[in-house]
Amino acid sequence: MLNNVLLIGGDYQVKLQNFIYASFDLCAIILSVVVLINYIVSKKIHGRTTHLFLTLAICTIVSSVLDCTAVIALSVTGCPVWLGNLLVAINYLGYNVTGVVFVVYAVAVIYDNARIPRWCYAVANVLFVMTVAGVIFATVCLFNYGYRAVPTNLKYAYEGIIYGSQFIALAFSLSLGILQRKKLSKTRQLNIYFFAILNIIAILIQFLVRRIQLSNFALAIAVMLIYVTLQRPEDELDATSGAFNARSFNRRGNMRISANQHFFLFAMEVNNMTVINSSFGLNGGNQVIKEVADRLRALLKKGQYLYRLSGVRFAVMFNTFEEYQSFAARYAGVFDKPVSVANTEVHLTAIACVIDFPEVTNKLSEVEDLIRYYRNSINVSEDIIIADANAIEKARRRELVDFAIQKAINNKSFEVYYQPIFCVTDNTFSGCEALIRLKDDELGFISPDEFIPIAEQNGKIIEVGRFVIEHVCSFIKGRELAKLGIRFVDINLSVIQCMHPEIISDIEQTLKKYDVPRSMVNLEITETASAQSYAMLQTKLNELHSNGFTISLDDFGTGFASVEYLINFPFDVVKLDKSLVWAYMSTKKYEPILQHYMPMLHSLGTKIVAEGVETKQMVDALVALGCDYLQGYYYSKHIPEEQFIQFVTNNGDVKTA
């Protein structure tokens, strides 16, 4: 500050060599200008803290320029007294405004995008009033007495007010940063601490030593450090979409949650991105991500920000439900226009929901869980789903089951149960069906109807399938099932497994490892699953069949496959679903249906297995109908391998009668 200019004998010595006392200010100007230029030309994060940082940087430059101008004017050039007094007064104001701006900036960093408490504004206003009061007091003294003639006690008084307001601003920012440190990352904590402590030390040195121009230089260094560490777009922004990244989303969302703020979160995900990536490659996928981000960003108003969570999952936080409703009205037609990818028009659909925080959940980690749950549980809808607690519970359950699946894969803790299959011709149990079981330490028994679809959706079904094939082959070899009369074991094959490019080599390697013949393994695929990707599945099944594997159509009757369907797929066995078998036994109208199907299926060269057999009456009727094999609780449920061995050993001569 000007009052630190070298004094000799209580008066100024106007000399050219006094220019050295402006050197710290000149360095501050250079540093601040470099930071400002870099800020202007670089990619910026548009937000509250960004605008406040820009204000802080500009205030630092202005303060440094004013101080440097006053020093040069009065100690080097000897400008008129009134002009010197005016420069000193403006310099006081410029310097102290930086303290007030830093208080607001520190509060904005701590509370991020959440609402700033009113008391913070009150503190900033008090500090600003103190600054203005000090400047007015100083101005009156300067113009009444002249800078050189101001009485010492008055000079200390207005300097105390001016430096005191700046000191209080910095001390307040430091204290707030310490008290609210849990809301800040380590980097943000250190920056607030460094800025405040460095400038407090500079104030003390300058006020006490009174010969060194450190204050603005300290400000410039602190601003440069903030720019380098906190205002880095690459730390906050996603490079592909230009939206805020998941790290920023988690930090800002968790700050709102920890502050018990009520907000609404919109989250969405584009469907079928796997197909788009496989068709157009990574560049095409990135093009879609950018286009979706641009369209969503165009719907947002000032103060609303887009976050990319992962893949093509995006989110927006709204302070009120009314803000969300306004956005939702604009979102309705966001995908009406196709996206152009590699000169191809691609029509996009998406799943979207809105979550009330903290009423529905207070965990950001559950947002993507909920999106996955909706994507896999409901049909594509143009409407935005209002998330409820029930959906959250189901999403939580899904993630727990997903974790249990992965844990079982890692620990190889799945179990395989076997259900005997009775051969009508031989009057003996000649086969069995293998069915995987999952028992988790925390969740207990998890039904295959629950965990198999989840394993299919997340791609883990490949590892699950490999486990089953490995376990079955080990069981066939280790327990010498052929000697017990077991000629085949049915293994359920997911359509995803069937489509896997290494399915044939995987199975063949396992068979070879345990020296199990192909005829001992019968691959089953469900009728509903085989309705997907008809042509691709047909090709894969033909490959498996031509490599010597027996193929079964499971759950026949749940989808009522056409004759053409049965002809075009290489099915060796058709398994009648229990619902069709039970309907045949209870409803007269089903009798002609099955009586028509049986000779047709036999004429196609397929064997017929009836599932769900539970009574002697059903056995007699199905044998009379012409079924080749029977399977159901009348004989046995699915049982562990030891029980299965005991069952087959004890029932080797069982008859149908």
C-alpha cells in the first residue's frame, strides 16, 4: 500500500530509484494478467464459483494497478496532492474489495451449487460496510490534511479499520473452511487455508514493517494457485460430452444431501447403445453422446447443470419440483429428431426418471442402480418415471443380487442340482436336468428366476454358464453317471451364451478336459429366448448341432412356436412346458392341441419330454399321448448331486405303472 512508501525525515523523497517500491505490485500485475489471459482463452466451467473467481482475479489486478500507480505517481513523479489523495483512497477500496469477494468465493466453494445461507451474505455485507467506512474515513483525512500531514493517530485509525476489515474477511474465510472441512476435498481445503494464511501474513508484515509492498503480490500468488488447482476444467468436465463429470456430480450432490437440502434429480439413459457402438464404432458412439448432451443442455436454464454419470447416462439437479416440471415439458420431444451418425439417421429412445431427494433416497449411488432397474424391468416409454420407494427397494435388491452373483463367480460357490428324467421306452431314469442354485450368506436362497435374468442383463451369464458346464462335466466324469444308466444331462443355455463367439470352443475344451462325450450333454434353449435374434440364433444353433451337440427346445408352449420355427431350428428334443401339460390335464380344449402336436413333433424327428408331471394320472395320460420322457415332482424335485446319486441307485428299475 502507498503508506509503506519509503519515508525519510517524515517526508517523501521523490526519486526515480523509488520505482523499486512498486516492484512487488508489478510482479502481482504480471502474475494476475497471465492468469486472466489463460482463463479467458481456456475452456471454462460456467458456474457460480467460476464467475466469483473471475471477479477475484479482476479485483486483484485492479488493486495491484491502483497501488502501483499511486506509488509511482507520488514517489517517482511527484503528482499533484489532490490526485495522490484520490489514488490512495481508490487503492484502499480496490484492495479491500478483494477480501469481501474472497469471502463470497470461499462460501461458494464450500456450499458449491447448493443455496448459500443468508448469514453468509450478512457477513459479507458487514465486511463491505467496514471497508467503505474505512475508505470514507481515510478519504476525509487525506483531503483535510494531505497524506503527508495526516496525524499519526488518525492514520493508524483508518489503516486499522481498512486492514482490520481485510484481516477479518480472511480470518472468517479460514475459520469457515476449517469448520466446514468435511464438505471440502483436500485440495479445496488447502487452497482456502493457503489463500487466507498467506494474505494474513502479508497484512501483518506490511502493517508492521511498513516498507514492503507485499499485499497485492500475496493476493496474486494465491489467485494463481486457485486457478491452477481449483479452476481446472479437466477436473470437473467430461471431455466427450462437455457436461460435468461423475466426480463433480457426486461431490455436488453429496454436499446437498449433507446439508439436508431438498432437491429433485432427473436421470436418463439412452437405450441400445451397445448396438450403436457395434455398428458405428467408438467414434460413432461418442458422436451420439455429444449430440444427446447438446440437446439436453439446450433445455436447461441459467443455474441448471448437466452431468454425465457414465456411458450415455445423464442427470440434472433441480431445486424445486416446479423447475423439474418446466424442464420435463421441454424434454418431451428431445428425441423426435434422429441423430446423424456416419451419414446414417439413428432414432434414439431413452429411459428416464425423476427422484425426490431425500424423500425417496438419500444415496447418489442408487441413481444408476435405479436407471438399470427401470431399463431392465419396463418397456421403453417416452414418459419420465416418477421414482418411488418401492422401485428403490427393488433396485437395491437387484444390486445386492448382482453382487451375490459376482461373489459366487469369484468364490465358485454356486451349486448345481439335478432332476431325474424318466424314459418311457426303457422304464428307467436315463437322464437328468442340471439347474444352478445360488445361496448367499446375507440374502439366503436366491431363485434362478431372479438371478438368471440379472446375470443375463449384466453379462455375467457367460461366467455362470461356464461354471455349470464345468461342474456338470466334472460330475459326469467323477461319479461315472454312464454306469448308473444316465445317458444325458440337460444344461440350460442362455441366448446370450449361445451368441457368444467362443461358446463352441468353451464347451469342447471342457468336454475334452473331463473326457466326456458330446452325447452326454444336451443343450437346452427356451422358446421365448429363441424368439430373439431369430437369424443369428439359427446360425449359432446350426453350428452347435453340426459339431455333434444335441439341442432341446425348452418351455415349449409358453410362446406357441410356429411349424416353420420348429422346422428351421435343429431341435432334437422338445420339452413341453408344465403350464401346457397342466392345461391338457385340466381343460378339454387343450386335448386336441396336444394330440395334434405330438405326431407332428415326432414326424420332425424330435423326442418329446413332458415337464411338470406330478401325479400317477398325469403319467398315464402323457404316456398314452406318446411322450418319450417324463420329468416332474412325481418322480423327484431338483436335488443335490449326492441325493441324486442315491435316488438313481435306489430307483434303477422303476416302472411307469
